[in-house]
Amino acid sequence: MPKGYKILYPSDHADSFNEKDAFALDVLVGLSSTPKSISSKYFYDKRGSELFRQICLLPEYYLTERELEIIERHRQGIAAYASESPFNLVELGAGFSQKSILLLDHFAKAGLAFQYVPIDISESAMAELVKSLEKLIPRLEVNGLVTDYFNGLKWLNHRYRRKNLVLFLGSSIGNFTHKRACFFLRNLWNCLNHDDAVLIGFDMKKDIDLLLRAYNDSQGVTREFNLNLLHRINRELGGKFDAGKFRYFGTYNVFSGAMESYLVSQERQMVFIEAIGRSFLFEPWEPLHTEYSYKYLASDIEQLAEETGFEVHQHIYDSKSYFVDSIWRVQKPGNTELLARELRMTAKVG
């Protein structure tokens, strides 16, 4: 079956779209803010992706194992949400994972008529994924899109009049604050058709000690994963960070329900970054925020779906109820119902 990918950025956008410039701008904004922060999306250069794969294999990091169990036990039931043929199996992100492979292999062996459409901003990640799938599942039709998620979905719906089953595996939604999660999901809803299905992974609230162990592993891989962000700034932006002067700190915020990750400066220091052309002051014990990992109750998930135009059809838990893959349907009611919903939402905000 054909395998490849398409770059959707128009030619007049190519020069302006520069990943290094975007990285430098985000670092400038983040290090100029109070408190300092850098988005966790910058964890995933080549070294960071390798470290994350190591994290997923750690005994303390239960998330991957728990979701893998869900996929292994319920892949046939998940396939039922895409019974209409042909359909698009869309994955947000081109991360190569055993969970995706299990689903893709099952769908292909079941003889379902579908195309797999991974969407990712990184061409290198997409090329690596397509190459790997050529060897692992040669019968699979792969048509990747190198662009942002929403641009890719809009293009896909304009090109193919098919049902969509969208995968957002892992606990990526947990990296968003509630406000950002709502913004993301409303955009997702807007890009899809009525009755399309979305499968989203959520890490559930649980014993705090279990959470702390998962994000403070005994081998120190999570620490290296966070410190690699400083090394990446040094490599790509000419930064002068001394990673030995920073300490990783992962803690659980009982009020927000999130694991929070920080790199803490252990002394007063100035750090120059060549690509930005300026230095940044870190005071002793000043934190640099690197990641949120929000945890959920079932009621939180249902509220999030309702606020963003989706209807929860099924929560699929692992055997320990540590993790859930929640399957939602896109609801696009008629104008009267939509107006009523908007009025209700306005009333809640007021």
C-alpha cells in the first residue's frame, strides 16, 4: 500500500516558518516572564525523544503500560467506532509507539477500509514514522500531513468526505491547563464533522505517592529529560547554560490536580543565549517551569467534553483504573440547539 506524507505549508509561507526562530522566540518570552517557563513541547528533540522512550519503560512510570493494556484488551471495541467504510484514522502527532502499532495492525488485519493519517509539525518525525511503518505493516495505507493539527484536519475534511476517528493517545491533553485544553478541544471540534469520533487518553487522579514516584524515578531519567531542555538551548540557540547548576524538582499540586516539573537554579547566575542576543538572570533557588501533567476524575472529563461540544460515549479503563481512554462523539446540533447551548455556556461564565 502507498506510504508517504504531504507538506501543507504553502511556498510563500516556507521562508517565514522557521523552527529555530520559533524556538528562540518562545525561549525569549518564557525567560522574560515571571515566573520563568518554557513549553514542554521543546523536550522532544532527538535526544529528548530517546529519553522519553526510556521513561516509558521505567517501572515507576505506569502510564504507558496502563494505556497499552487498554489498547490490547479493547482494540476490537475501538474499531467498532469506525465501522463506516472507508474512514480516516487520524493520529495527532507522529510519535512512533507500540500502542499505535497495535491499533493499526488490528485494523489492517480486520480488513477495515481506512487510511492512516498522522499529523505532525516535524517533517523528520514524520519521515521516520513512515519509514518504520513500511517495514512493520506493509499493507497499511499511510498519508501523513506535515503541518499543525487543525490545518491538517481542515485539509483532510476538504479532500475526503469520510468519517474520522481521531487518536490523541498518551496523556498529552494533561499538558494543557483547563483553559488551554478547552481552547484546543473547541478547535478540534470545529475541524471535525458531526458524529466523528475522538479517542483521548487521560491520566486519572490517584495516590499522590504513586504520582511522585512516576515523575521522580529512581534512575534519574526524568531529571535528565528535563535537563536536556537546557542542553537543547545550548546546542540549537548557542545558550550558555551550565546544567550542573540546576536541580530537577517534580511535585504534585493538590489544588490544581497537576504534577508540576521545574528546573531550579542553585545559585545566582547570568545565562547568555547567542540566538537571542541577551543574558537572563536566575536568582538562587529560582524555578524554571517546564511542564504540567494534569490528572483527572471522570467528572472532570465529562465536564470538559460538555464544555467543548462533544458527547462522551465510553470510558475505557485499565484494570487498575489508573488511566482511561475516553471515546467522544462530535455533536453539531441544529441552529436552535446550538444557540441554546451557547446561551447556557454564557450563563455559566457570567
